[in-house]
Amino acid sequence: MQAKYKLNAQVEFVVGFRSPPGRFRVIRELPPERGEPSYRVKSEQEAFERVARESELRGL
């Protein structure tokens, strides 16, 4: 499956349970998780990075 988001793309989490608010930047593409692309993302408001599957994100 082709990755939808590229390096430095601005994304946010789809609204739902445990969805952190705000904008995130794609830091790195990761190997697929559960058959879909995964990413390491970083918010300017947080000191740590998060891992998200493509279905958990939407572009800005």
C-alpha cells in the first residue's frame, strides 16, 4: 500500500477516543502496521513523538 503522507506533511488525528488535539508533522514513515502505512509524528506542543497508522490521521 502506498503511503498517503510524505515527510514534513502537516496532519491531525481523526477525532475519537484518545485522539490528541492539534497539528502534527510527519517525521518518518514506518513499516506498515496491520497492513496499512504507519508514521512517526511530532507536535510542537509535546516533547515526544507519537506513532500513528494512516487511518488515524487526516491531512491539513
